[in-house]
Amino acid sequence: MNTVASSDPRIEYVRVTEDEIIAQLVDGRVISVPLAWSWRLAEATAAQRANFRLIGTGQGVHWPDVDEDISVEGMLHGTPARRPKPRAAATGPRTSRHEPPNKRMQPPRKRAARG
């Protein structure tokens, strides 16, 4: 019979301060990452930051109010969340990378008469 406890890191509790995301692991370790690593949590209210649930058996944390997930592996390995790239302004012309560039309109050419 194997009585060795799992060595996988798991979160027991998490809290978010003005500067850090701090996780207490079930093995007694406490790890933290800069709050700036999660732009969603950085922009969230204190109430939104306090509303979380553990994912699985502590492999991660989910904040439903801001739709943010952070894994213990991401915290340990230094993987910050990336902010999505801003979309082009809605007032500008829409282009698709699959469409050829819009060329200047040319009048139709006259066809030579066959005869």
C-alpha cells in the first residue's frame, strides 16, 4: 500500500491584495505573484476579487465575476495572463486578411466587335 501523499501542488486558499495574488498551498507553502500578472483581477473591485472558487482539487482558482482562471502551475512557473490585442476601431474600414486589398475601381473595358 502506498501512503505517500501527492506531490502535485494544490491551492488551499487564495487572497488578492492591492499588489499581489497570494495562494496558500495544501503542503504549507505560500506563493505569490504580482497582481499585474492578471489584468482582469487588477481591474476588478475588491468584492469581485473576493468571489472565487477553487478549480478541481486546488489545481487553480476561478473568479466568475471577471471570468479569470489562474493555475497553481502558472503561478509557480511565472506565466502571466496576456491582455488581448485591441480590435480596430469600428469606424474604420473593415478588412479581412483573406480578401485582396481594395483596388481603385476601373471603368469596364469596351470589347472589340467580332465580326
